[in-house]
Amino acid sequence: MNALETKLEGTQTSVGSSVELSHLVPVRVGSRVRASATLERCEGRRLVFSVSVTDDCGLVAAGRVTRVVVDKATFLARAR
């Protein structure tokens, strides 16, 4: 959401559509991890991000997140 904050019109937001994430190595409870997302491509209203999670030793998880740009009011009116 932060990556898109300045890219969307005031009446728009994005909603999650799918998450594909591979957890590659174990991390100890309490460890500090960092997640990052990079917009890979736009396909109309569909936004595909590559995502990664790292700790001090390197890559922990990687994958893709797909979000869809929607009108806020219309989406909220349909939400249950």
C-alpha cells in the first residue's frame, strides 16, 4: 500500500488478489526480518509485485503479490 500511495487517485485503493510466497529458510522466533515489494508490472488494473523477506543472514522468503486497483466507495459498498 505504501508503494502505491502517491500513484492512486483519491477515490482509488488496491486490494489483494493473490499471494505466492516460498519460505526458504527457518528464522528464529524473535528475529528481525525486513520485507520489500517492487512493482514488476501493470496489466490494466492488475498490479504484480515481486516480494522478498530477508534477515541479517540473507534471503528468507520470496514470491509475488498481485493487487487490483478498485474504486474505494464501490468496493466498500460490496464488502461483507
